[in-house]
Amino acid sequence: MTWLRAFGEVVRSGLTIEETRLEPLLALRTAAGVAIVIGPALWLVSPAYAASAALGAYSAGGATFQRTWRPRKVIALGAGAGLALSTFVGYLAAGRLVTFLPLLAVWAFAAGMAWAVGSTAGIVAATTVGSMLVTVTLPTSVGRALEHAGVIALGGVTQAVLILLFPIRRWGAHRDALADALAAVADYARRLRHDPTAPFDPEPLMTARDAAAVTPSQARTRPPVLHGPRGLAERIRPVVAALADPDVGAPAEGPGRDRARELLDAAADVLDAVARSIRRGTPTEVRPGSLDVLRVDEEHEVLEGPARQAAEQLVELLGEALEVAGSGGARGRTPTLPGPAGAEFLVRPTMFRLVPVVVRAVRRELRRDSPVFRHAVRLAAVATLGYLIAARLPLGHGYWAPIASVMVMRPDFHRTYARAVARLAGTLAGVALATVMVQALGPDAHVFGALAVVSAGLSYTLNRTGYAYSQCFTAAYVVFLLGMGGQAWEQTVPERVVLTLLGGALAMLAYVVFPAWETPRLPSRLADWLAANGRYAAAVLRNYAEPTREHHADMRRALLASREARAAWQEAYDRARQEPVRPRGLTSREAQEAQEALKGFGRAAMLMESHVPRADSRVVPEAERFADALETDTAQAAADVREHRNPDWGRVEEALHAWEGAAGDRSPVVRREAELQKQALEDLATAVSRTPLERDVGSAREEQRVRAAAAAEGDGSGAAHRSG
């Protein structure tokens, strides 16, 4: 992609309105928290203290809108504490560049490394850098600095108290995540009616699993309905795929295919009903016709063999889903689930036990090729450089430039540039709106305080519809806040526009100078996904060779690792498609074809998982040899993909040939699924393999680059020697 086209995509993305469900009640509660701290501080103390309190309340409230599974009140308290600490330390070092600039650089670097923990931590940490840069009034003593820090922390406490006193849709995010997972499987079942080999994106299941991890205190209060349906969705997905697949399930045509379509449609209807029930907390309502379809008639059932087995298993799983959701076919019935003491749940560390987890995550990213590390370096450099440049300009409020840079910068190219464009557009619209209102109303601190609260509420309301639109009211909020402190609009408006433009330009330039492109990493990401898929497929096969509880647990772990590798590849692939960088190692066509091949490989393993035998079932000894060959070849092929060599499947072909020639093969369905896996691997080899001519050209270009680099190094060393 060229730079011109990439920038056009950036502008379009930055100004796009995202279709999402608004949460006005949450925005109203959070804006009320801002009003509660502004009003008394403005009335009892001074506009400066009111502005400090508003900074804490607004930033802490904004942190609660981030996608996180921890309680919102904990996020508000943590954000308030971080803002207070950064403000106090910044006040102590402010006034002398020799002390403030090193502090700012170290703090900004730490905030950038917070992305190693997750996006929520990174965004909240960036707001603490902004609070350090904002100097509403310089204290004359440590006591005054503590006062300002305490007032800012009070804003976070206020937001937490409001969340505690006025809970809105408690466990709502967790319900949505689980409902989205069930709805995704329902949509998958409907698509399988028309396309028996339709792909499935496991991201909703991954999100639901992330949401299911709770602390011990959360486990004691979690609604019972959030315990079981996620596991059922995981088990239903391979069953519907096996039922629809013409190779191992229902026949491609005839009454069997019609019956499979009926079952898939009924399954989608039931899953959607369960999803609605969980999302809204209401009883499950399913159309009677769908329940009639799910009755398997022993005498007149047209499905046979593996297809009938899949249909019976699907009906059983859907019955469990209805029971867990609170229906079981009878309105108002609630399931009986084990209490928190005896229930197993995914453990999420508490805030205190999170420290070693954070340390390990940051340590893993402390390397030069890490996107998080490079983002932290860019953040530290841009924050200090922006502060120095703005301090030399004949403008007040110079901190706006580095704040704009810090708040728009992200570890990847596209989001950084899109947010820079969106922030500039939103700032222009916001300051224009605020200027008109300030001119019309005249200077009045109380009026400006009320307008700041209204702007904050609108910013919260539009927080998830697009950065540009929420930033519009954020800019108006800042103008009203400074007007409350006595700043004239003639000073604030031009300064904010110019400094925002400067900060956005610095953020964009920083990514050009020190980028973290995903395009060169595509072969490595593809190799990781291939190796993880190979381990997952081998783990499934070992369950056929020896169906034990340990092998089943290994299969589950391998599946989760495969999903993580696929998600890492998908994220890198999506970012690479938006980068103005020429392909390195994998062309766009090769990456697309390889992705489709690995999806097919994973799908074949998923089909095999749907028929995994129970502990008392007969074993398939040929599966063990094929599993070993598959795991070995995919591991070697992953290394070949990284080194741009052609993969080879010799062991897989030999093991499959031996399986086909084995006497008394009792598992033709499993062998057919193994053949599908081999075909997918051959498609992958076709996608990434190079012809002899391509290899020769690539080798010649590589030798030319090595010679040029050696010559440049020799010239440099020679020049250095002569100058010495």
C-alpha cells in the first residue's frame, strides 16, 4: 500500500462513525461525578481547585469506559490514584527542566510499556502522563502539591462511590460477552445451512473466556447463569460443523441434507434465544416449531452414522443450554448450579497479586523488536520533545502539544495516524462550538462549570462511536474548564488548535522515524499459527489413540494456544494490510492463501474433535503415528516458513499411507478427516512455496543486500580509522 492510499484509509477510519450501542445512563452517572466535585470546589475553594478536581473525576470516569472485566469502581480508584501520584510527582519536579524532563521521559516510557499488560492499562497510563503535563497552578510547597494530588484523587473516589451506590446493569459486560459468543455460534449454524464449509471466527469465544476469568470475590457474586453456557458454546461449535460437513456428516443432497438444514436452523434459533435471555436476564423464549424440529425420532430419522450421532449430540447440548439459561422448556424455571465454593472458575489475579504478572509481561516486551517497547521509546521521546518545542513557542498552555501526542499514540501505525486525524478534527469542531457559546454567554465561572459538565457527559456518551466525535466535546470541556479558571477564549482557542496540530504531527513523525511495522513479522506469525495448529491437531488425534482425561486436557490447552496464535496472526495481518510498506517474505496473495489453508487445517481438526471418543470407547492405534508425524512436520515447516524455505510433509504422507493400508480400519471417518488435514497442508505449501526461479532471484537479491551492507560497513570503518 502506498503512503497516499494509506493516509486516505487513515482519514476515513478516523472520521468513521462506529455503530455501537450507546450507554446514556452510564454517561449520566459519570458526568454526575464530575459535577459533584466541580460544584463544591468552585463554591467553597477556588476555580483552580475545581479544575484539578475535574481533571481527576473526568479522567477516572473515562477510564471506566474502557473494555475491561474488572469492576468499574476498581478501575476508577486505580485511575484516580495514578493521576494523583503523577500530578504530585510532576508538581515536585516542575519548574526546572533538569528535573522535569528526565521524570517525564521515564514516566512516559513506563506508560508505554503498560501496553504489555493490555490496552486498558496502556490507555489509563497515558492519561497519567497527561495529568503530569497539565499544570493548572504551580504550588509553592510540598503541602500544596499534596493538596492538589488529593483533590484529583477525590475525583476518582467520587466516581467509585457513585458506581457502588448506583450500579447500572451489573455484570452487563460479562453478559454481553457470553451472549455474543452464543450468538456467534448461532450465526455460524445459519451460515452452515448454505455453506457447509463456512469459516468461524473464534474471537467471540476468546472474549467470553477472558470475561469468565474472575477474582475470588467476583466468583461469590457472579450470577449462576454466567457459569455454564460458554462451555456449551465451545462444544456445540464442532458438532454443528460436523453435522453440516458433507465429507463426514450429512450427505450433500437429499432428505439427509434437508434434515441437517432443519436442525441447524433450529439450533440457531435456540442459541439466539439463550443469548437474549442471558443478555437481558429474562426467561428463555423459543419458537415451538424449533423445539419440535429438535426431537429425534428413532424410527423415522433420516440421518445415519456419524451424521445421526452429531444430531443426537446437538440436541443434547441444546437441551443443556436451555436448562442453564433458566428455561429447560418451562417458563420461569431456573437451573440449580453449584455454589461458588465448589464451582471451578478461571482465576483472575487481584490487584495486589497482579504486580508479578505485570512485571513478567513487561520483561517479555523489553526487547528492541517488540512493538510495545518501540511504542514506549516513541512515547518518551515525543513527550519530552513536544514539551521542549512548546515551551519555546510564544503560546501559553504548551502542555497541550505533548498531551495530544501521548493521547493519540498507539503501538501500531494505523491507529496512531487515525487518532491523530480524529483528534485534530474533533478539536477544531469542539473549540469552534465552545467559542461560539463563550462569546454568547460571557465570562461566568459557574456557567462555564455547568457547560463543562454537560460537555463531559456528551463526551462519555459518544465515547464508543468514534474518537473524533467524543474528542469534539472533550475539547469543548477543556475550553470551558479553562474559562472557568479565568482564561479568555482569545487565548485558549488558537493555542489549543495550533498545539494539537503540533502534537499530532510529532506523533505521526515519530512512527516514521522509529516504526514497528507488522509486515516483516508476517512469516513468523504464520509459522507460530502453523505450529500451534499442528499441536492442536496432534492432541486431538491422541485422544483417538488413547482417550484419557490427560489427553483431553492437553487437547483443550492446545486449542486455546491455537486460537491465541490465530488471533496474533489476524491482528498482524490486518495491520500489515494498512501499512505503507512493501511485502517482505510474504506477498499479499501468499498471505491470503496461507491464511485460508490454515483455517481449513484448523477446521479439519475441529471436525475431528467433534467425534472424540469417550474413555470406554475403542481406540484407533493408527492415530498415534499420524499425530506424531503431524506434530513433527508442522514444527519443521514452521521453521521453514520463518527461513523462507519450502515446507515438506514427508512424514505425514508416509503415516497416512500406512493408515490407509492398515488391515481392519475401524475408523474411516477419522481417516477421512486426516486426509482433509493433509490436503490443507498441501494447500499451505502451495501458497508459501517458491519456484526455483523465484528462489534464485530471491537469493541474488539477498546476496546483493549483504554485499551492499558489508561495503557500507567497510566504508564506515575505514572512515573511522582514518579519522582516528
